[in-house]
Amino acid sequence: MRGWTEDGGSVRVADMEYGTESGLESLFRYFSILVVAGGGVALAAFLLLLLGVWSNRQITKERFLQTVAFLAVLMVIFLLMIYLYFL
């Protein structure tokens, strides 16, 4: 994400805000990202379950847990990418 300086130049917003965030604010920001990503995984798993019920196929508990684990791994990769971007 980019912001603009007074002389018309552009700068990354993360660079502009460097050092102005307290430890608690940083923790809250990362926690909120984690909550949103976790909610996305839960929603995707629920939609997968509904899709299995709707298509009249039997979804076993093992297959459902494998899918949730796969989505959780994707969430961790996504969070790592966000973390490395703001580093």
C-alpha cells in the first residue's frame, strides 16, 4: 500500500508509520489478521460441508478434517506473506 508525501512523491505506508505503533497496537493488528483468516478457514470448511450435503455425497470426518488442515496451512502461508510484506 502506498501513501503520498507533501512534495508529490510516493512512499510505502508501512515506512511512513514505522516506529509510531506501540507493541499492543501491533499485537492487536496481527491478532485481527489472524481472526479474519481463521474465520475464512471456518467459512470455507462450512461451505465445503454444505456442498457435500447438497450434492448428496457422504463426507467422512477424516476427509473433512484433511480439508480443514489444508485450509489452515494455506492460512499460515497467507499470514506469513503478509508478515514478510510489512517486515
